[in-house]
Amino acid sequence: NMRLSIIVQSLAITVATLFAYNYGLNHFDGHIESARTVAFATLILSELLRSYSVRSEHKSVFQIGVFSNKALVMGTSLSLLLMLAVIYIPGVNDVFETIPLHLEHYKVILPCALLPFAAGEILKAVKSKK
């Protein structure tokens, strides 16, 4: 049972990240740094969001409660802050070869990052119907 979930969510993460990279390369000034940063943020955010979904193989995150696991909330919050540091703090972003993102970037990043989360939740719903 878990194999199907791993495959579906892995494919969703791959598709989301590659789409974000390609979109960033073709729509945001054409610089590799922009595409790389958009893909990086998409990958990190998709994993952070997905971590809420994978707490149960059978129950939806909305049944469990999004904020019911305080350690997970603290861990994902810290991870989000670290991602933002890598993107926005001068010197740090030089080391990671990222650039500061703008609101228009997040209009692509957020929907792409939600794809693996949605795939996991939809798969659980389909499995529970059977």
C-alpha cells in the first residue's frame, strides 16, 4: 500500500519541481539563478507541505488536524525560515547561488508546491473509497 503512495507523491514532486524550473527559466528574465531558486523553493515547500499529509496513510490531514502535531509545526516553521534565509540573506544566498524572489515567483511556486500534498490526499481519499 505504501509503495503506491511513495510513487505517486515522488512523481508529483518531480513534476512540480521540473515545471517550476522550466517556468522560471522561460518566464522570469531567463536567468538560470531565477529558475534554480524557483525550483529550490518549490521542492522545499512541497516537502514541508507533504510532511503534513504523510502523518497517516488512511486519514486526511484535515481529519487529524493541521496543527495537532506541535513538533511538526515547529519543525516545518524552522525549515521555512531556513529556506527564506537561503533565499533572502545576502552572502548566504551567494553561497547557495539563489536570488531574492518576488511575489510573482510565489504565484508559480505555491500551486506547484501544493501538487504533491494534493496528490497524497487524493490518493488517500480514493483508497478509502475502496
